[in-house]
Amino acid sequence: MEIFLSAVIGDITTRSIDFVISKLPKPAAALDVEDRLHRVLLRAQVIVDEAMGRQITNQAMLQQLRLLSDAMHRGCYLLDTFRYQSSHNNKDRQVVSHPSSLLSRLNFVRDLCFPSGKRAQIEGEMREVLDRLSSMILDANELVLFLASYAPTTMYRQPYSMHLLLGNCIFGRQMEAQLVIDFLLHTRHQSAEEEPEVLPIVGPFRVGKSTLVAHVCKDQRVHGHFSETVILSDHDLTCDGLAAAFMEGRRCATKHQNSSSSGKHGPVLLVVEVGRDLDEDVWKRFYSATKRWMPIGSKIIITSRSDKISRLGTAQALTLKPLSHEAYWYFFRTLAFGSADPTSHPRLTNLAMEIATTLNGSMIIANVSARMLRDSFDVRFWCKFAAFMRAQFQKHVARFGEHPYDLLNQNKPVYFGRIHRRSEQVIAYHQHRHPSQKEVPKITLHEVTYGDAELPARFEVLAWRSAIPPYYSYVYACELQVLKATSGSTNKRKRPARNGGTLS
């Protein structure tokens, strides 16, 4: 009797489960959205990549491309996140593999009846992005036709080498670059009383203001329009001797001198990089003096972290914002995988997403980290790298309440370990950038972190050398610290750290 009742209850349970499963949304729906979104993203990427290689001057087209790029970056991020969640769910579930087993069905019903809110939210957002991208691509027919009428740039690019293009251009700033170019090339009705036009560029620290200006200055149209490009800092404006030299026409800090333009007395491009608030009286005196020695048609660009300089411009200020999280992920993923297809390496894609979240939007560390990962497609190395980055992030947030790269930007000490020398850690006290012509340290950040060589007590390390103008090399001033010996081990010498202790 008990066997009969068990069989009846089992049959009823199975039928009930089958009925519930039949009424629930099919997993195929999510897979269909995933597949459709993947195909639409490929079409959007073709348009955006083609546009990146052309000198587009139409503002409406640039705005349409900006919207399409933003939607593409978001779609890529959501799709990778969806696959990341699915991979973790499949890895974490310990279910019986037999498809007809009762435990498998119960686990399946549990996952469907009680899905995580995050997964359901991602699926909904994927559908929204899919609809938006599909509509935008349909509306982009004229855009695609017009792209062919714009001359391609001289950048090296191949279909399988998108990371080479991103590594040699200013990512996500095409519209801003064209706005600056339009300002520089725009000519007014000339008169003897014409004052130099001023464009303020505002943005937070390390957002890319100087890089944007240098990228624009490299443009052939701008290079041929101005006879000289001069770079000044706010300290130069307050130095009477140097200011007097400028008023007399003796140029300094010249980036280039172009003989193909209107000659020695042709228009001059003056770039003023302000690291802090600029006193308006100092600026007024300097600006008044520039009218006496700068030829007619000259332009001024002033950059600063403070939006107070906006009122110093004769044109509307351009505000640079950090990349969105989705755009940053697209940038990092492209550089990390290079010419490889991320969909062919799902485990590495998961690790790359985890690593990207610890970088806090830093473009310098993104380039450094991506190059390290691209050199070795070994899962064990990527796992070790992810664990290392996670540990550095957790240590600094737990002790200082701030991200380590935020501390570096404030010139505060940052502690990081060495993978192959656990008894040592390195303290970076501040970072500074070297111009392209200055000699840089031979020790690289990769060698410090993952190398096994002995390091001096104090040294400088090359973090990254930029491949785009102004070709800065980013250098950290460091000190080696030997950690306290654990009980039972040999005595080890410990070098005391300045302004702080160790992170154990």
C-alpha cells in the first residue's frame, strides 16, 4: 500500500511540475533575446567602427552616432552581464544531470519561480535596448550612405584589430573633438580690433582634457591653419618675466611650428592648462596683453577642473564627463581581448568583468591591465590577476575608505603587493607624467607586480606610455617595504614607510 501511495504521489507531483513548467516563461525566450541582441549589436558595431575612421563634420550625424554608440555600449554591457550571471548560476548549481530526475525538475522550477531580481531586471533591460537599437539602425540608413562621403583618417585599422584603433585614438570623444575643431577653424570677419576667441574646456582630474586638445592639434586641418601652437600653465600667467617675454613675441613651450600655414605672422593657437581656479584679474591682464602680440585670427583654449573658467570664454564651455560604466567596459574588453572573440572565452569574459569593476574608470590602469591580460590567455593567470586586483581594492577601501586610484590622484600613498614575493609590498606615493622627449624609468609596473626581480629601496616605475598625443609617460614614485616576518620564519628586515604603515 505504501509503495502504491508513493507511486501515486510521485506521479501527481511530476504532472504538477510539468503543468507549472508549461505555464512559466520558456528559457528559449531569454535565449532568443540574447541571440537577437547579439546580431543587432554586430550591425551597430559595423556602423560605429566605420564612423570612427572618418572625419565627420556634420553635428547632426555626430549626435546620431553618439546615441547609437551609447546604446551599443549599453547593449554590450547588458549582454555580457546576462551571460556572466548565467555562467555563475550554472556553475553554482549542483543538480542531478539526468533530465527526468525529480531533483532536476524541482531545481528548474525553483530557478524559474524564484528568479533573482537582478536577472529579471537585466532581461527586461536587454529587451528595451534591443528594441531601441533595432529602431536606431533602421533610422541610420541615410547615415550609412552619408558616411561614404567623408574622407577616412590615416589611422591604421583592420577589421580584426579594433584594439589597435582604440589604442591609438581618443575613445568616446569624437563629438567633443569635432566641436573643438569647428571652433578653431571658424573664421570671423576680420578687423583690427578683433579679440582672440576663447574656448573653455572643463572636466574632472584625468578625464582627458589635455589629451583631447593634443588630439585636435594633431588634426591636419588644425595643424595647417595655425603657424604655431603654444602651451602655457597658470603659473606662467602669474610670472611677470615670462609674461613679458610672451608680450614681446618670444615664444616658449612651443609644440610645433608650421611653415605651411600663413607664415611667421599667421594665427597662433594658445593653450592654457589651469590646474586650479584662475584669478580673473590675472586673466584679464594677460588676455588684454595677448591682443597686442597675437596675430588676427588666433584662438585660445583654456582647460581646468574648475567650472569657474566657463565665464572667461567667448564661446560656450565644453564640459568633459567620465565615460559611462558601459562605455568603459566596452573599451576595456576590446583592449583586453585584442583580436580574439570574447564570446569564445566565456570564463575569461567573466573574469574581465570582475577586473573592470575594480579599476574605477581609470584609463591608465585599463590600458596597463588590458595589455597584461592580452599577453596571456591563460585562465589561471587571469584568475590570479582578478584576485590580486580585488585584494588591492578591498584593502584600501577597508582601511582608507577610498579607491586606491582615487588616492593616487590625490597624491596619497597607495600600497600594492607583489604576486611572487609575498613578503614585500610597494608603496606608490604620487604619480606624475613625463613629456615624450624625457627619459623614463626602465622598471615597469608589470615587472614590479608580477616580476620576481629584486627592487631598490626607492625607485620610479613606468606605469604606462600613451600612444596618442601628447604622448605622456605616467610614472609612479615608489618605495619598497619588507613586511614583518611571521612566527617561525627567518628574520626579515623591514623598511619603514613614510606617512603610514603597512597593509598586512
